[in-house]
Amino acid sequence: MKTNVLLLILIAISATAACSTSAENVAAKAVPTAERAAPSVEIADALTALERTPDSAANHTRLAVAYIKHARLSGDFTLNNDAERAVGNALIIDPSDRQARKLRASLHLTFHRFAEALALGMQLENEDPTDPFVLAVITDALTELGKYPEAVTAAQRMIDRKPSSSAYARVAHLRWLHGDHKGAVELYKIAARTADPLDKEAQSWALSQLGDEYWRNGKFADAEKVYDEALSFLPEYPRALAGKGRARASLGDLAAGAVYLSRANATAPNTDTIILLGDVYSKLGNTLEAARQYSLAEVENDFFDAHRVALRWADSGVNLEKALQIAQEDYDTQKDIYAADILAWCLFKNGKLTDARSMIAEAMRLKTRDAKIFYHAGMIEAASGNRGRARKLLQTALRLNPKFDLIQAEAAKTALLKLG
């Protein structure tokens, strides 16, 4: 599971002339239903252009961009499926179309095909080493694959070639991963200030990232203030609504937390927010509604996140073999610190203590300031008989973020009492 999979901040893509290859087979499947187009003027305009010129690769690419933008704005990431079809149609017409290939690389990231994103990004960079969009793809892919030194180098190239909100946000993310909270905050602030003032989604996204950084470090009031600023640009922005709900719950206002989390899920449901809402209801004593949310999280739909569900199963001590299988498959393909962390926790819950200790060390290799990782490490050390080390790790987790998880933070406190 990824705490934060970096979504590409779209860099303006100028349309290029498409080849004039006839493509009746593409035109026949180019236009989705009117119902899907209705939410966005840009989508409607792109569809109208396609009706006029269905054999234009540029028009298919324009439609893909409209879908991706609206997916980010609305939180309806199922639109990325439409975007991928539009990109595929563009490449049927012109397999060499650079704009379509760039979008395909970006969509590889969206669908967690990180190796494919990196391979295509490298091809595109070889053709034009100065393209900041391509460098963003490469940086994100390297980060998600756990190739952190290479990701740092790629992000620095982004800054050197063209400083931008997108570049600053990526460097901020890498600063956080390497345990530099102050540096991450400074760079997220710069990312927010340098976002396109006409792009409310980009501003809200950058501010939400800053809020997340504050929350991870236990600064709940600061986080809420930033989420409120993000919501001033887009009042129903799902990422900021979820952050606001989490901050409210962390500050002890569980009822308000449930309201904001419900609003986020009504707009753009995702597994993590659904589970968090279940935790809030559990803390409120509403066990029936909590159970309903947990069940919803396990429905394999368009927003299902198997890795987050595997973490919940491990936390709850259920479906442990399946959770371990999911975590192992994730780590086998990605090997980032969060894949290592979930795998360590699932190994521990399945009684594989030696392997769990080895894997949690892998998760901690960047010295990331993440309370949940410290908690997992502390519980693994406690089970290994290393009481002093376990005590220190659990204290670090709770000092860093005493509400890192509404349920597991209480388990950390209980474990500390037992350690004496």
C-alpha cells in the first residue's frame, strides 16, 4: 500500500498535428456516453472535436487530458480508464505521437504500473532530455519502486532544468521520506505558492500535501488550517475533505471527523478513507456502522486497494495468510519502504518473526518520520524480547504522532504499559 502515490501535476501539453491516417476502427469506439462527458466542459468540447475529426491523434490526446484533469478535480478516478482508452486510440492513429506517449507513461503511474512508467519515461527522456513532464514521470516511478538515490537525482534534475510547483512537490516528498520534516514543509509551501493561480486543483493538491506533512508529525491544528485553505479553493475537494476529517478526529472531534470523511467518500470513495471512517465510528461506539464501512472497504470495485485492506486484516488479526500473500506480491514488484513495512507487519502477524525483523529494517532504511513504521518496529522488537529497543520505538511513534492510527495508537499505549 502506498501512503501517498504521487499524482502527476499536469504540465500544459501543447497539441501537435496528428497524422492523417484513416482509423475507422478507432473512430467507432472513440466517443463514450454523453452521461460520462456531462461533468466537464473540457470533456464535452473534446468529444465535439472528435466527432468532427475522429482520425486526429491530437483530438484523442486532448480528450485524455480532459479526462485526467477532471479525475483529479472530482476525485472520480474511474475517468482515468476513459483517458487510457483515448490515449490508446491516439497511438493507434500515430504510434509515435509524443504527447500520447507521455500521457501513457503518466497513466502507468496512476494504475501502479511503475516499471512500465519508468521504461517509457526513460525512452521519452532519451528523445528529449529537457522535458519536465517526463522527468516527473521518472521521479515518481523511481520513488514508487524504492530506487530512492536515483529518484533524488531525477528530482534534482527537475529543479535544475525548470523549477516549478510540480518539481518542488516531488523534492518535498523525497525530503519527507528521508526524515527531513522541516525541509519538506518549506518545499510544500513553495509548491503551493508557485502553483498556477488559475488552477484551483493544483493549489488545493499542494496545500493538501502540506497538511498531510503536518498531520504525520502530530501537528493536527496546523494540518487542519492548511486543509481549510485548500477547501477555500475547492470546497468539495476530496483529498482536503479527508484530511480535514482525519485532523478533526485526531483532535478528538470524532463526530465532525465522521461528517468530513463521509463527504469525502460521497465525492470520491477510496479504501483508506473508508477504513478511517470505520475507525471513527468504532471509537464513537457505533459498531454496526463501523462494520459496514469495513465491509465496504473489502468490496473489489474501481477504488479497491488490496494493500490497504491487507494492512487492516493484519491489524485485526484476520485473513492473515491472504494479507501476507498480497504484501509479498507488492514487495516483489515495488520494494519501496511502505511495501516493506506492510510485508514486515504481515510476516509478524503470521508468526514469521525473523523475517519480519529483517523486513522492518528495510522499511526504516531512510529514517522516515512515520509513526506507523515505528509502531510496527516496536511491536516486532517486543515480540523478539528486545524490551528496551521496543520501548524506545513505541515511545517515538506516540511522540511523533499520538493519533497515527485511531485504533493502533491505543494498542501502542497498551504495549508500552506492558513493557514497563
